[in-house]
Amino acid sequence: MEISSNPEYVSIIRLTTSGIANKIGFSIDDIEDMKVAVSEACTNAIKHSDDDKFFITFKMFESGICIEIKDNGKGCDVEAIKEPDLDMPKESGLGLFIIKTLMDEVSIESIENEGTVIRMTKYLGADI
């Protein structure tokens, strides 16, 4: 799906994620985790890409789901992203940490001036 970089549309994406995950058979807790992770990834695309749209893809498979958030924006240096200091947390900068905590697998690819892709996978019944 192609989504306008408008924060008001994040709730629609959360609802879509919930519906798809429910149909696959995820628990309520896993669905809530996915909704938070998807919200964080969408917020990153909206805030940091400098693009007027981004894309979301849901790939369902027998044992789970892979959700991909992609933008064609300015990109970022993935290696420069530091883990947050949880002893001295800041108001922002926790998004990727939250995504990695809530999802079973997360990969981030970014190329300067070409965009960023966040792939998040959640497995049915997995406590990885």
C-alpha cells in the first residue's frame, strides 16, 4: 500500500495490521505488539524521510508475517544509530529499540538519497 506521509493515516495502518494479524491467528498480545512496532516504523518514515509518501507491505506465510515499511527519502546511516541509554532515557530515539523489542526479527536497510526499508517479522506462537 502507498500511504501519504500524514500522521493521521497511522491509525488506519494499525487497524489494517490488526485485521491481517487476527486473520492469521496471532494472539491479542502479539497483535498489540505489532501495532506498536508498525506505528513506530511509520512514524520514523514520516518524521525522518523527507518524502511525501511511504509504502507498507504485508507478507503472510505459514508461520507468521513480515511487515515492510519503505520510503524513498533521504536515508540514514544505520551503523550510526546508537542503542538508547535506558538509565538516562530521552524523549525521542526509542523507536527502533521498541521495534526490535516487540518483533522477532528486524532488519533495516538504508541508502543515502534512496530511502530506508524496515522489515519486521513476527512468528506465530514464538517467544524468540
